[in-house]
Amino acid sequence: MDTIAIIGAGLAGTECTRSYRDSGGTADLILIDPRPERCELPPLSKTLFARELSHTPLPTPEATLMSTGATHIAPGHITLAGGSEQQHRRIDASRIVIATGLRARRPQTPLPGGPVHTIRTAADAAAIRQAAKTNTDIGILGSGYLALEAARSAADAGHQVTVYLRGDQPLAAAHHPAISRALMDRHAAAGVRFVLDADPSDYAAHALWIAAIGAAPVLPELPADWDRDGAGRLRVDAGLHVCAGGTTVPNVWAIGDLAHPATGPMAAWGAQESEAAAASQGAWLGAQLASAETAADRAADRATDAAWTDVPWHWSFQGPERVFAAGRVTGTDTAIVSGDEQSGRFQVLHFIDGVLCGAETLNQPPAHNAARKILALPPASRPTASDAAGRALDLRAWVRRLRS
């Protein structure tokens, strides 16, 4: 009997299960995850200090759900975590999907004052909300989306907030300085205090700390020859197969935050820690698995030639601020600001070889949606750097012209 085991029931694993069933897949599905609550992660930080925490449960998959973790994964089988009824229990599976996600990193340096919290689960968010009283003095360590989302949510709720940045602006690795500066200025105007180029000597005592300093893969013991990147993520090929020593592992895939596309059309973007990528990879792989249902198909692993492709995009809601990125927005040849920076509503358009390859958008959701549509087109149908030379290229108008 064909059995597919999906380790990890977060967004990527759940989407893979849904897509597989929707595409007509008939194998036995086993979904393995120890978490008592499965929910969407982005709303947790965006509404952390709101009147009500946005807690959106993930749909219940059409599969056998095993509420335990895996201690070892190898081709053809998984060993489950110990327990009174599952001590060293082994599950045989003809196909394996690894979607175990990431865990929050904790600071290596002690932080003065109150307890240190991280945000990765619904329980984490609930603990922070319980610890934060009226007008709490909160220190936030981090320079990324999570730090800014939590900071603005706290400031809007009336708390005193200090954010300690690694450099002189937030989101430096993800966004153009124009976007980073605009966000920092707008959050500062709302009451968020920033400490630039912070090191441990700058840390003041706070009643409550939130550490948002990145994440590490959650992985059980794996074969030693399976390839990983510098952060510990699993390298995958164009079809999301796990890579091992210059080849791929048959019938083993990795998706979601812990997958790093190392070859194929998405290799230039590397690992994508985003809700959009997790959902896209899960949905695509589920359909691929459903298309290879015969024993001969599985033996040949005929999905090898298929490639996952999608326009990468990310969104972050920081109080009233809406920031988006689509396509490639780092390591590009040219970046042109389009629109009025002072208004807090503009785009930064990116070009490689003179052709639009990415767009960052602040507080203009329709313009972001237009960018995604354009970036899905062949290069010949996209704007060029000369089209944006006047700093007023309207991507929405460009889409309308293409439709006419």
C-alpha cells in the first residue's frame, strides 16, 4: 500500500495534503506534528498587542494526524519520538515530505530586566500578552519584520517600546534604504524608540523582552550526506527533492521555511521564509505527488523533471504600515524609487539587464498586486529602467495597457 508521510503540519504541510487530495491522490496520508495547536503564524506578531489576538487555525487535513515528533528520517521510513505507546515506533513510507519549519533563536547574551520571550507559536504570543501589563516597558531585540511588527503593535497599544537594531536601519538585508528609512521614521513618529548599531553594552533593563533574531530549522536526525546550507536548511533541487552529495534523494522532498532551492529556476532567490512560498510549494508538490500514483511512476520518481516556479513575494503589516516585496529586490543592477517618498506611499523598482525583476512597495497594495502580475510575464513584456527614469512609473497603468 502506498503511504505518504508528511512531517510537519504547518502551512506548507497542510497545503501539500490539501492539494494532494484535491488533485485526486489516493495514497494513505500520515501527517506527523507534535504541536497541540496548528495555526497561521503571521497574524500572531501583527496583532500581538491588539485587543484580540488574531488566531487563525489551519484547516484539518484529510489525513491520519499523529501528534508526535520524528526523531529520525531516512528514505522509506520515519522513527517517531518516544512515548508510552510509541517508543521507537517506526513508520514505513514510500514517499516522504519534510515540512518541519523553523524554531526561534534565543539570544546568547543575557538581557537585563524582565523575562525574554520569542514569537513562533500561539503559546508564545499568549505568554507575551499575559506578561504585558498596562504601559509596559518593552525591549525588542531584532531588525527584521517580526521585530517591527511586534514593536508597532506594542506602541499602538500604549506600551513603551525600544528596538535594538544590528545596524543603522531595520530590514537592511531585505529592503532598499528608502523603504527601511521610511518605515523607521513612521514607527518612530508613533512612539517606537530605536537604538542603532546596538551591542550588549547598549541594552537597558526592560520589564519585558521580545527576541526576534532569526530562526533555525527544526529537523530530526537525518542521513549525514543530505546537503544543508550555512543556516542548516535542507538544499533541494528544482522539483523540491532533497539534495545529497551532488544528486537527489528519491521520493524525499522538503518544503516551506526549511527548504533552500539550490538548483533550478528558483535558485537565485535561495531560501524563502515566507507564508507565500510555503503555501505555493506545498500546493505545487501535492499536485505533483498526486500525478505519480503508480508503482512504476514512484520507482522512476517521474516528478524529477518538473520544477517549482513562482514569483517570490512577501508582505508585512506593521500597524497601519503595509510593506511588500515581489520578485528579486536584492543584488540587482539598478534600483529606482517611483513615487513620493515623503507621502509614505511609493515603490522601489529593481532591474537586471535593464528589465524589471522586482518591486518593493510601501502602503500601496494595488501597486504591489500589479507588480506581481507583471513579474509573472516574460521579460519582453515588462517595463525597462528607461520606463522608470522619471520616477513616476505606474505599474497599475502598465497592467491596464497590457489588457487593452
